[in-house]
Amino acid sequence: MVSVDKEFITRGLRRSSTGRFLLWILPWAALLVFGLYCAGLCLVKGLNQTNMDNRFAFGLWIFLDLTVIALGAGAFFTGFLLYILKIDEMRSVINSAVVIGLVCYSGAVTALMVDVGQPLRSWFTFWYPNVHSMLTEVTFCISCYLTVLLIEYLPIVLRNRKLRDVPSFLVFEHELHKLVYVLAGVGTFLSFFHQGSLGGLYGVLRGRPFAFREGLAVWPTTFFLFILSAAAVGPSFILLTTWAVEKLSRKRLVRPAVFRRLARISGLLLAVYVLAKALDTLVWINRTSPGTGFQAWQYYSWQPFGTWILVAEIVLFGLLPALVMLTPRLRAHTGWLVSAAAMACCGVALNRFVMTVQTLALPTLSFDPYLSYFPSWQEIGTFLAVVAYGVLVYSFSFRYFNLFPEERELRLEAAAREEEEELALAGRY
Amino acid sequence: MLPWIYGFNWNAGHIVFLGAFYAVLAALVATLAKAAIRSRRDLRAGQVEAIRWHSDFEGMPACDQVCRHVLTGEFRERQCPHAFDCRECETHAKLIECHPLPPVTEPEEDVFGMAFPLDRFYHRGHAWARPEKDGTVLVGLDELGARLLGQPDELRLPKPGDRVHANGAAFHARRRNAEVRVVSPIDGEVVETGSADRGWYLRVKPTSNDAKTFQHLLRGAEIKPWIQREMERLQLALTAEGAAPALADGGVPVSDIAAAYPAADWDAVCGEMFLEG
């Protein structure tokens, strides 16, 4: 088994022993099994297994969906940067970005299927769609984009050392790879719309003045803010995951210049997002919210959702990381870079939390109580299953596929440096 | 959602929405279909070996993709855009015309104690091709390649009548954990197989015998700088695999390098040196 396992690992890449790898995946596999049990309970017994109800219809799962879809935007955005804008540095992270995108989107779709229930009838959404719902656009875009990601993942799999021994796999991978720019274009188009529609579906909630926004034509401002925030944190998440994989595997996987480039792009987009978000908030405070009969401060009188959450979202997790990533001196320092990327990712998660949980918790009528919600263990289990699934897919991909094409080259460069140092030492003595 | 389905109206919004998604689905199906059709065409045209070589070449570190004219000092820096197939390279043709290689005066080049006869052409994947008087070409493993493999545990040669393709696999060898495909320097049909004892592995009837047949291969004055660079690559590969080679002290490689470094991942070292992904 050990020798078979080794035969699938890319030549020249060092990976942990089979035993250590099994030890690593075991707890995640256990978590996945537990999560699948939880999801099974929800599917078999119904949503009474959750702490959601008719008033609090969006909970942990929708928060998870929105967050992972925003973080997974790195896949489409990196593809856009590489294949459309021809930023060649992105080649060293594109494979990893595709795997992250695939994990995020497939995880989100799985969680949605548990949330919606009746998975055997999932095709109804395509056959009997509600053409007036933004969720229809979201469903269509996400399913199409997941298909795009699966097709983009295919060449990565087929380039596996053993699989490329099969001539038809090798040739198909080669030909598919030549057409990958089409997939990148389609992915960008789809992502643009579904990120926007996910934001838009909150902005059109007239009955929820905390979330309701005016906008351009049929699109509320949240449509554009979601697109911008996802594009901004996508590269940050790629940076963060690459750094984490480097630390966990104790290997250099990409050049520092790639980290800095990702950070610069992320910082620039984040700065634009923060500006747009600040303007949107000002318009909402002074115009939209009073127009619906509520003063904005009223929303923040319900604890724990005080104004601190707004400050944290815009300043702490928006402006601050953007400034760090845009300052060359700070960007050159890995600690600052990674902290800023992590803060940006937290920022988008907080924004999705606010849009989902805070929106539903706040009363909308004078006799409404303030609602509180805490997920049930079945919900948490399903949430953790998605996380475990993501870790497992990424771990297997990292082990058996060449996710970072420069890894081998960087090792050779490190060896060259080592040798030079030895020579220098030998010369000294 | 289709036009005859519940809720559909023939208005601009629905048509644009549907049109966009049908276009996306059409683009995805067309992409997959095009890739499948092209793959079938490639398989029928026997392009597998060429594609494998291109795939291997793309996977090589940029520093290993250097142009042969960098080796001879004509360029300071240049990455080969043709996967070492100089037959397609206009720059190579021009350079050879302007600066022809000096005539060979010695029968062989001695580099680090290894003999590289100059009566033959060398592929950068450590195979050589020597034209014979009867119009056939002998294919063998150069001295460095032979020392890397030592006494192979297994050798798989093609049968007489099989075709080999330039940059495709000529034959396969296994040493320790390393499965190595040795590239063929030329296109042709195998007419006879040899062995390490005979000094060559294949006798090939080349597809054509014109000047272009050997144009992509190294020769004469190019050999020494190439092997010097190969030794640097070997040293690096060994260091990267934790083999801790001796410092450059003027020594020569042993006859069986694989046996000298039992701890090294020989598969990785051979992949690096035989240009295999």
C-alpha cells in the first residue's frame, strides 16, 4: 500500500509518510462522518433538528454558504488575473485556487441541499424555477460555476503522475488545458453574477429595513458590495491558505513576490470596497433607513449587536488590512501580510454574519421581540462536516497533485543556497 | 428552466436571463466537446509522445529550460520556446548560420573524467544518436546517463519494427525506485536492439536523413559546457534530495552514482536529469 501511495505522488515532491498522512486525515474523516450523521438526521427527520424556525429561517448554514462562497472567489479571480489579464505570477497559485474554489462551492451546495431538504427533488429548482427570485439566479450561477470548477479541476487530477501514463488522459488534459481561458471567462461571468445576487437578495428585503438598500435599476447596492468584497478577499484567502499549507508542510511553495502581488491586489480592492461600503452606510444612515421609519441607531441598541460591529466590519477588518496590504514596507513582512489577509477574511465573514444573522435577529415591527438564535448540535455538526470535507479534499489534492508548480524549483533553489553557504564556510576555514 | 416551463414569459428580462445561461451551458459543452474531439485527433495522429514531452517540458523549472545558445555563451539568458526542438527555431537557424560551430579536432571530449565521443549527436535528456554508414542510426545512453543508472534493475526496449519519436520514449530503465524513460533523439523505426555491453541500445532507421534530422541535438563544442551545467544540476538535485554530495573538489563521478547515494530519492534525481515530469 505504501509503495502504491508513493507512486501517485508527483516526482520530486516530498510528502509525509503514508502513516503520518493517515494520522492527519483520521480526525477529519471522523469529523466528516459525525457531520454526515448530523446532516442525515436533518434530511430524514426534517428541519426540526435545527434551531431555525419560520422567523429565523437563515442560520449557521446560510452564513457558512455566504462566507465560503466569498472566500472561494479566489478561484475565479485568480483565473481572471492569470488567463484574462495575463498576470503570470498567478500561475504558481492557480491550481491551489481551483481546489479551494471547488471545496468552497461544493461545500456550500452540499450545505444548501441539507438546508433546503428533499435532495431528490433538487432538479425542481431548474425545472420549476421562481423566475422572480434572486435565489434562482444564485442557484443557476452556483450550479454552473461548480460545473466549471469541476472541469477546471479535471486537468489537475489528470496530470497526476500515474494517471498521465494513460494516453487518453494525458492527451485530454493537454487539450482541455489549452481551452482553460474559456472556463476562466465563463467562471468570471458566473461568479460576478452570483456573488452579486447573493448580496442583492438581502438588499431587496423591503420588510427588513436593516438590510434593505436602494441601488441602480433592479440591483441594490449590496449586489455590488458583495461582488467587490468577494473579489477583494479571494486573493487574501489564497494567500492565507498557501501560507498555512507552507507552515503545516514545512515547505516553501511560492515565491514571496507572489504573496506580495496577491496582497497588493487584495489591498487595492479592499480599499475600494471599504470606500464603497462607507458611502453605502452613510446613505443608509441618512436616507434609506429613516425613509423606512427607523433611525439607524435603533438597530444598534439591541445587544450584542452594538455599533462596535459596524466599526469592526469597516475599520478593523476592512480599512486596517487594506492599509497594511497597500503599504510596501508592511507588505514585505510576512507577519503583517498574513495578519492582514486573515483580518480581511474575518471581515467578509463578519459582513456575511451581519447580513444573515443580525438582519433576522432585529425586530421589524413595534411588537416584535428581539430574536436570538443559537445553532443546534446537528447544525454545528453539518457545518463541521463541510470544514472537514474541505480539509480532506485539499489534503488529498496537495498530496497527489501538483498544486504549486514552483515547489520543486524552490527546493532546488534552496539546495543551491545551501551549497553556496557550505562553499563559503569551506572557504573561510 | 426552459421556455415551455411554468413562469416563463416572452419578455426581455426572461430572454436575457435564459440566453445568458444557455450561452454558458453551450460554452461549457462546446469546450468539453472540442477538447474531446482534439484528443481523439491527437490519439489517432500518434501525438501522445509529443504531448508527453511538451507536458514534461512545461513542468521543468525555468532554469532547466535554457536555450542551448546560453550554454555556449551566445546568450546570457534565454528560455527555450520550442521544448528543445531547435528544428522549429528561427533564432537557432540564424545563429548557426552566423556563428557555425568550430570543426571537431579531438575524437572525444573529456569532461569530469567522462568521455563524450564527438562523432555523435547528444540529446539533452542524455541519449545520443550516431549515424552509421548503412543509413541507420545507433541510439545510446551518454556517459553521465549511464553512470546515473549504473546497472539498471530492469531494461525495457522496444521491439524491432516499433516506431520511436524524437523527444518521445526510446526505452525505459528501472534503477532502485526510479522508473526512467530515456528520450529518443530521433524519429524512426527500430530495426535492432542492443545492450549496455554493446555500447548502444537501439538501431533505428530514421524517418528522414536530411540535415534537419539532427538539428535539435547538441554536438562538438556544445558538449563540454552542457555537461558542466549538467554536473551542476546533478549536484543540486543530489543536495535537494538530501544526498549531501561532496563539495566540488575536482573529483570525478563514480561509475554507479545511484549506488553511491543510497539515501537519495533516486526517482527525483533521475526525473531531474532525464527531463521527465
